[in-house]
Amino acid sequence: MRQVLLCCGILTCLACSRKLPDGTYVLPKAEAITLQIADQVRTQRKQPDFFTFVSVLEDSRCPRGVQCIQAGRAVVAVRVMRGGQWQEESVTIDGNAIPTDAGPLQLLRLDPYPDAAVDVPEPYRLVVRAVE
């Protein structure tokens, strides 16, 4: 019985997977997802992509374990579908939403946060959420 329940659970998770075989993510409303550089997003499986995380342009946030005069900021390059056209722009990660053809998209945070005790940080990840 346990094996049957485990298999059902695994199949359910696979059916609800947010990452499609082509590497594009499906973004459910009001649920955050984590993107790596070059990841693309769409709202439904059959819809076109509307957002791509291109790169990190600046990460001047004050590292943990350090006293800084300024807090600094994180700025990313993104490609956004607006008016049926791709537009590349730089966006400061401050929790505000940016407009897209699929509706507003909130850029919540850039991970990992800088840490003075870490010599080689992990690759950057951008956490986003569709705003209703």
C-alpha cells in the first residue's frame, strides 16, 4: 500500500512540474518560482514565453558579516514581452512589479545574498511571482 501511495505522489508531482521539457517554466498565479540565468517563463503550457532572466548586471549589496555605509543594490538584465515585442531592460530588484504582456511580474529577490564568509558563491537565481 505504501508503494502505491508513493508512486501516486511521485506521478502527481511530475504532472504538476513547473519546468517543461524545453526548459521553460510555467508560472502559476501568485506562486513564486526560482529561475537561473537564461530560464524563460510563460503562464500556460501552450502560451508563448513572456519573460527571460538574462544576467546579473550589478550586485553591490552589502555582504553579511560586513558593515557598509550603503546597503547597495542588485540589478538584473531581463527580456520582457510587451506589445508583442521583446524588450531587454535592466531592473533593480526591489520587490516592485514590472509590466509584461502576460500581466505584472514581481521580482522578489536575487539569491544568493552576498556573504563575506563565502569565497565562491553559488550561481545566481532570481525569484519571481505573477501578480494578480
